[in-house]
Amino acid sequence: MPKTGEKPGAGQYTCKECGKTLTLDDETDKLPPCSNCGGTEFK
Ligand SMILES: [Zn+2]
């Protein structure tokens, strides 16, 4: 599972803690912490 600071590629990721969806537009974007709960694990 992707975590904050990794570059998993463009796509949609869902916070494991709260379920908020985060979108990365670029292959080189790093995953930020969840803007809702500060979680660092996504799926
Ligand atoms: Zn969250």
C-alpha cells in the first residue's frame, strides 16, 4: 500500500483511516498526508 512520501504514480488513493479520496495528477507527485485526518497510509 502506498504511504505518504512515496510516488505511486498518477491515480486516486483512498485514506486508510478516514476514507477520503486523494488524486495525484502526475507520475512524479509525492503522496501528501491526508488533508482530512493526517493519515499516511492509502489504498
Ligand atoms: Zn484521512
